[in-house]
Amino acid sequence: MATSLMGKVVVGCTNGEILFFKDFTYHPFIFSSFGDLILMLDITLDSKWILAMCTKHLLVIPNPHIGNLKSQEELKQRKPIRLMLDLVDIKRFSLSIFRVKRVGKETFKSARFNTGSPIGCEELIVASIGSYLFLWDFTKIKRNEKTNYVVKKEEEYIVDTQFRFNMMNELIVLTSEALRIEILDVDD
């Protein structure tokens, strides 16, 4: 479950469906994640984009209930964007992400937008697997531009990550050994 600054709520279901609530009133089902289990959700402050974390990939989903969509046809054109790791990186970092049948060490642990940036909109997405951080440029993703991710290696296993509110380049990293702030070079 995740909430936005506007008070909107999204809920992930065990069957892979994502439900949207506005003013605690259920709005019609918005998306099915191809049947994959939704492990975590995040939503942008303006409620226009939803980030769904599954075991093997992330989904960036335009919210059909927010914005100026004029027709069902326009709604259909706004397709979710699947973010996956390159097979080369999976092999290089010895990740067994595609052999995993259940949630464990080799699945995505957390995925979040950098909310509360000084300019008022999210610019990055962070996710972690094992001791690796993966950063995507959300501004390019929104424009449907091909984007690569940046990989950062931590010394210990990553338990959770979260951007520090209103600090777009500060990432709070909780590892098995410590809690620290990682200063990101956003031009990487």
C-alpha cells in the first residue's frame, strides 16, 4: 500500500492487481501486473505515477484516474513500463533473480521514487537486490526514453532504502550492519 500527498491510496493484491482509492472510495481496478505478486508500491506526490515492485522487475504505471485523459483510447496508449535488470548484469553480479520462486535474498527488496524534491517532482527511482543499489532516471522513463540504470555496490546486504524527504540526492540505506546516508551524484 502507498499514499500520495493528495491523499490517494493504491493497494497491491496477492493476485497482482493494483487497486486505486480516491477519498477512500474504490475506483475501478486499474492494472494487473501480469499475475506477478506485488511486493511493494509507491506513488508520486501528484498521484500520476505508480511504482510496483515485483520479485523480478519493477513496473512504472501511469495512473488512469489522474490527469486529463479525454478518451478510453488515450487511456490504452498509456502503457506501464517494465524496468528489468540486464541479463549481463544479473550474470556479472551473480544474482539468481530468475531462478527464484519466492521472495528471498535475490529479489528486489525495496523500490521508491525520490519524493519531495525541491522542484516538486520525482526524478529518480531506486531499488535494491542483495548488496546492490539500482538507480533509474524517472524523468526519462516518463518521456518513454530508453534509460539505463546506475549500479552502486554496498559492503553489506541491503535491508531497505529510501530517499530522504526533500533531498533528491540523499538516499538512506539500511544494511545488515548500519544505517547511513548515501550522497548520490545524480549526473551519473
